[in-house]
Amino acid sequence: MGTAREQVVAQVAHTPDAQRYEPVFTNPTAYRAPETPRQETLCALFAEALATTRVGLDDDFFDLGGQSLNGIRLINLINKTLGLELSIDELFDYPTVAELDQHLAG
């Protein structure tokens, strides 16, 4: 089967009028809203780094199109906003808001 990340079907074909199709995720997670102030902050920072409108607790940074450059941006935003010293490795280990929040609660 594979992870949701591996199940992404990239539809990059162009239509005759040159419109591009966006990637289709075959295993999307249901939106789960943040429950604490820190989770709200993390969701907002994930959304800002990914240039999207909404990120839920269980949304995987990489499944949402995250890559190393906006990952570094996200880590910098989190460190500046929350006064932390996270590394990019921690984003790879805890790619969802819920996982990262639990890690921070430690």
C-alpha cells in the first residue's frame, strides 16, 4: 500500500487551454481543528509556511506539499514565535501539528 505521501497522484498534464491540474491526494485526512492555544499557533504557522488557508492537527506537512525550503521557513517561524530552538530534523520526525505539539509537551 504505502504512505499517503507515496500515494500522491501527480496530475501534471495540461488541458488544451493550458490549465494545470493540481496534485490529487488519494488518502486525505479529515480535518481536525486545534484544541489548545499552542496547537492554534502551530496550525497558523504551518499554513503560513505552506501558503495555504487551513491546516488541521493531523495534516502532514509533506503531504500538503511541504519541502525543505518551506520546512526551514516553518522551523524559523516556530522558533521565533514560540521562543524555541527546533531543528529541521524534528519536522521530519514530527510532520503533523499533533505530533509536533506532543513532542513539545515532552
